[in-house]
Amino acid sequence: MKEERFLDRGLGKAPDGPKLIYGFRKGKPGGSVDLMPLVVLSVVWVAAASGTGFLLALLARRVHPSLSLVKLWFFYTILMALLVAFILLIAWF
């Protein structure tokens, strides 16, 4: 049946072996997850949120010099991470 489906579309012979589709390996029981894309995404996510949080904290510190830079950095980092998580959640569905 697998080969018939590919032959009907004019694609020739069905491909062999498991294929990677959206981070899941097709053909294995349970659909095991390839973790490398998730690790890279997590590292980029944390680095980007921390960097933009620091830049926003520097800007906020110029407006309010009495506030702590570390607390502002923490606040804006959490804010940016949650914003990106919300956007990723919308894009996922």
C-alpha cells in the first residue's frame, strides 16, 4: 500500500527507512523525538531573551536611575521569554 500511494502520485518507488518529519521519526514505535533542534531552539531562545532583556534594562535604567539593573534585567528577560513563548504557541497551532 505504501508503494502504491507513491506510484499513484508518479513519484516512483517509496522511500526506504524512517524519515524525519517535524522532529519526529516516522516508522519507529512511539515516534521518538530528535532532541537536537529543540536544544538549539532553547539555547537561541534563552540567549535572545537575555540579550534583549539586558538592552531593555539599560534603557529603563536611564529613565529610572534609582532602580536596580539586575532586577530590571530579570524582569525584561522574563517578559521577552514569555512573549516569545506566546508567539511560538500561536505559531505551533
